Amino acid sequence: MSTVFVSTWLDAGKPCVQRAWQSYQSGSDLLTACEEGLIAVEQDPAYQAIGLGGLPNADGDQELDAGLMDGTTLKVGAVCAVRGVLPVISLARKVMDETPHVLIAGDQARRFAEQHGFEIRNLHSENSLKKFNDWRLLRREAEVAHLTHDTVTIVGREEPGHVVAACSTSGLAWKLPGRVGDSPIVGAGYYADDEAGAAGATGLGEDIWRHMLSYRAVENMRSGMNAMESCQEAVRRMIRREPRTAEHISVVFGVSNKGDWGAAASKDGFTAWVCIDGLIESHQIPGEKL
Ligand code: ASP
């Protein structure tokens, strides 16, 4: 029986689960520990996935999406297409804790941030500005074709079966301004219910959202599958229904309320970081084959 955190991608997943575990060890509740894990990555410009130094939209602005869910209360807080707010996962937390709402969008989310004393700032780093300028020059070619993106999503589980999920992203790089992906959308980018488990996603937001990968994975856990089978079934069903979804990587991962974890991807290339009672390991997740 254990406390488990699982997070996304080779570079960012490790500092995320490390910070979450430290925070949990020093007394934070499970959801706050996950929030702290994401804040650590958002604030570090070395990670171009989220927060400071995240890759911008086609106008050169970082439009951030974030959301989180508590599996006991089923409360959710999320923000989307919000510019210049750090840490944006904490803004989503404010929506959860201080409003009766689920999602606040765009400039009004920024106004909400200002009213709650958030730091409003330019989120570019040297790296994100350089990448944007390179993209402007090359435009339409390599990077558009390869859909540059990254998101950090984390799920957590503690005794006797409490689960949470949280997610923060700058979304697809060079996206159409105003585009929102799966990450702030409950059921798409994350879902948590103590009666079953928690799941989170990363990859091509349009595919993840249309196939509701996080909700499906949790519902599979509810029906009795373990976390690995639950994630695999959700991804296989997406690929079976729409084979072109295997051309780009989309991932769902999760932890059941019993503490077993799982992950599945539509193609090779995903690394999950897993922390079980403080022991942190990475796992390569092979693409699903039908
Ligand atoms: N799912 C995110 C989005 O489409 C991107 C990612 O996970 O890397 O906005």
C-alpha cells in the first residue's frame, strides 16, 4: 500500500514528481503536493513545456491552460488561454477553491489572477524567444509538421484510496491564438474519482479531447480493470476508431485507487516518471499495437 505520483515526459516528469513527493513529505495534502510539483516546472525556464519559457502561439504569446481535480469532492478548477500568469496551476486552484465554477477563460482569467495577487509577467525566456523567431523564419515547415508540444500532467494517490490529477501547459507551440486543447478540460486532460482512480493525458489535444482519454481510463478502472489495462484500452479504442490518431503521439496514464499505475501511448516515445513512496523511476512506454 503506497503513496504514488506519476508524471509526464523525460525532462520535466522527474523534477515534477520529486517536488510533489518532497512537498507531501513536508505535510502538504495530496492535491497541493501535485500543484507544487507543477509549480516547480512552471517556474524553471529550462522546461519549455509550461509556464516561464513555454513555447508561444503564432502571435508570440504564451497562452496557458491548466486544470486540477480532487477525487474526493469531485471539485475541479481550470483556466484556459490565459496570458502572463505564473504559476497558472495555482490560478486553476483558486478557481477550484474560491469560486463555484469549473473553468475561467482568457483575459477574464487574467483579471481574476490580478484580483488574487498573482504575478503578471512576460513569460518569454531567451530560448522561447529564439525558438519563436526561428519558427517565424521557417514557418509552416518542420516544426508545424511535427507539432511541437509538451505538457506536464501529474496524478497522485494516497491511502486509503484518495486520488487527484493536475495539468499545466502552454499547449501546442505556434498554435492559432485562442486555440485550447485537452489540458484544461476535465475528462479530457485529467480526471479523478476516489471510487475508481485518477488519469491524465498529454499529446495531441484535439485527439485526446475528442476521445476523452482521461475519463475513459478512469471509467475503465471503475469497471474493474487495473490502471495499465485501463489506459491501454482507452488508447486502443481511439486508434481502432480512428487509425490516423496513431500518427501522432497521444498518451493517457493513471493510478487506481488501489495504488497500481499504468500508461499507454498511441506511438513510441513517451517516458513516464513514477514515484512510489519516494522511490523514483522512469518507464518507457511503447506505442500500442492493435
Ligand atoms: N495536450 C496538449 C495540447 O494539445 C499538448 C501536450 O500535451 O503536449 O495542448
